[in-house]
Amino acid sequence: MSTTRDETTDAIAQRLRLEREARGWSLADLAARSGVARASISRIERDEMSPTAALLVRLAGAFDLTLAGLLVRAEAAASRLTRAADQPVWRDPATGYTRTQVFMRPDHPVELVQVTMPPGGQAALPASSYALIRQVIQVRSGQLTVTEGGETHHLHAGDSLGFGPPADVVIANETAHPCTYLVALARS
């Protein structure tokens, strides 16, 4: 694992604790609001466990944040310009996908993320993760299958999909090759 990823994991652990303590919540409070086990939250905050994307989405939602919003707070980006070398990269330990925060500022309504999903990889995200955002995906290379609320879309390089009302979503790479896609998010 790279130094950047280790630093990002450390920053996530610290940010989760800060967000929880700023609200005056106990571990049990956050567990009840997020549906994540108290013991897991404790291990994440102590940097003993690397959280999956699904766990981070649930924790971010409890704070009324998007996953990107939580990660950018962890990285504390303040400049309007984000150099490629400074874009935080996070690897989901469960799926192996990598997520690069291309652009995000707390004072800007648009976020841009690049994801590389490994062959056979998938991420299941609950409807609650889409409650505060509008989202568009564009496949840059490879193929992606997006199942949104029971409707399945097969996307190829260059294809875009605008998400509808909040629904459970499964994003899957059902091929033998990596898939890279961009995600544009706007706060609603």
C-alpha cells in the first residue's frame, strides 16, 4: 500500500472521530444513525480497520455528507486548483476499486471522481447515499453494469447515465478487463 493511501486511511479515521465528536455523539449514537456496528466504528477510528466504501457511505450519510464530502474533509482540500499528484486516492479493501477525488471543495456544488473498477468487481450502495446528491456516470474505458432500483443499464466507453430518484444501486464490472469511469456529483 502506498504512503498516500496510508495517509488517506489515517485522515479518514481522524475525520470520522472529529465529525462524531463535533456533533456530541457517542460511538453508540453514530452506530444507531448509520447502521454500522459500534465495534467497527471504534476500530476504524483507531485506524485498526480500513473501511469499505459501503461502510463509509453509511457513515457519511449519518453525518448528512456524501462519501466525497467526507473524504474531502479528511483531505482538507482548500485550493481551487487540484494538481493530479495531489488528488487523494483511496482503495476499497473489499472490492479493490480505486477512487480518485479529482475535484471537490466545500464551497462548490460539483464534485468529480474517477473510479477504476477491477475485473469482476462490484460495489453495492444504498439509496440513502443518493438522498442529497444528483449523479452522472460516464464510462471512460471498459464496460460497466449499473443496476439502479431494479433497472439495469449496460454502459460502454463514452456512455453516460444520469441517476434518477434515490434507489439502491449496484455498480459492477462483469468483464475480464478494468473499467474506468467518471462520476459527477451535484448537491441537491
